[in-house]
Amino acid sequence: MRLTRHPPGGPETFGYTAPSKSQPDQTAIIAPARAIRTDHVLRTSANVLLLSLALTALAACHRNKTVEDAGGPAVMYEKGYGAMNASNYAGAIQYYKGLESRYPFSPEARQAQLDLIYLYFRSQQPEQAIDAAQQFEKENPTHERIDYCLYMRGRILFEKDPNILEKLFKVDLSMRPPKDTLRSFGIFQELIRRFPNSEYVPDARQRMTFLRNRLASYENHVARYYVKRSAYVAAINRAKYALEHYPEAPELEDTLQILVAAYEQLGMADLAADARRVLRESYGEEAATAKL
């Protein structure tokens, strides 16, 4: 038997918006608690804890029994697939992990490995999803769905949210070393190079456009820092790197302005004039005469 089912989580038309989650009304949660006696709270908390532990144990036993009672790789896969379609990602992961351990060399297990990438991704477990994709690539280097693994790895890194402190203090991420951004950009590049006709390429190109500007923005941030410290040669090197590696990024207008200012500070009038000419031709007279 050879499965040909398409892996879940296909390409999307990229339109990036930062995720926002509504916060509960804290006064509605905290205010009623003031009228409750302490001893009652302790008894209630203890009862809730015991009930939660009992339900957790019962659920675990039920999940184990469900996986053990499923018969054969085809049945286990279909049960996991049904759970995934019902958005029961935890249940689907249980079936697929059980399938992998019991029938590791079956076609269903291989398909389950692909599906697990998506399941971990949807379950907010990005590191596990990336590990699953890399493991599949390592074990199946010539598989027809390696393009899917690359796409999902790039997409997971692309969609990584800022951590809670970055959200709380509204940190400007352009000032942070873009480690995940660079990894995502590189993976999408590899996807396009190795599988130019893949269905995932159009979306990967759109995401690379966004990432290219993010990376150019970081280079500009570092170059400005060097200009402020009078390290003009270092600023020029960062600006030239952005121009060479991230062409067509909107941030390159600022990059050229940094280059002009740094050359002028070093007394390199000819190079400053050349950079200003490119700036004028690309972005107009106003950009060419603006001060850094």
C-alpha cells in the first residue's frame, strides 16, 4: 500500500498581520473573590485540584486504551486523520505517535510523520514541528514531499510570535538580531532553489519579500549605531551588505542615505556622490537631499 494523501496545511496567500488576543476583564475576575471567605476558598481549591487530577488520570487511561484498541496501521491512521479533521489535535497526535511506535515501517506511519508536522504547528508546539520536519527529511531524503517539510519549517519560523515580555513592552523587533527571520529566509530560498515548480513556491516568495525588508531594517539599525559612534567604515560595510543581499527591499532608501552620510564623514566625496545619484534615481530628489 502506498499513500498519496496530500499533507495538511497547504500553501496560503500570505497577508501577514500580527496576532492579537483579547484579554479578559480582570475586574470581573478579581472583584467577586474579595467577598469569599479564606477557608471556603481553600476547601474549594483542594476539591478542584483533586477533581482535576482524577479527570486527568481518567483521560490518560482512556487515550491509552483508545490507541491500544485500534487495530492495524490503516485503522489507526484513519482514526488519527479523523481526529485531526475534527480539530482534536491532541487526540490525533496520540494516534499517530502510537502508529509510529507499533508500525514504524508502514506507509501509514510515513504519512503520519508528515501529518504530525502540521499537528504540532497547530498545537502551538513550533520546536516539535520543526524537529518532526527535519527528522522526516533526514529519513526520507528523496521523498516527493520534502518541499512540504521545507515550506512548513520556513513558515513556522516566520510565524513565531514575540515572547510575552516583548509584547508587554512593545519591543521594536527591528533592533533584535533576526535569528529566526534569517533561518526562515534561508529555508524558503532552499525550497525555491530545489523545488522551483512546487505549489508552495508562490507563498514562499511572498513571505521572503516581507522577510527581506525585516533583515534590511536590522542592518540599517546596526549601521546607524555605527554612524553615531563615528565607526563609518563599519557602517558602510553593513549598508553595502544590505544592498547586496536584500535587493528591492523598501528599507534600502534608508540604507543609501546611511551610505551617503558615512562616505561624506570620511571625506570620500566621489563615492558619496555616486550613492546620492543612485538614491535620487531610485527614490527621488526629496530622498536624495534628506539628512540622516
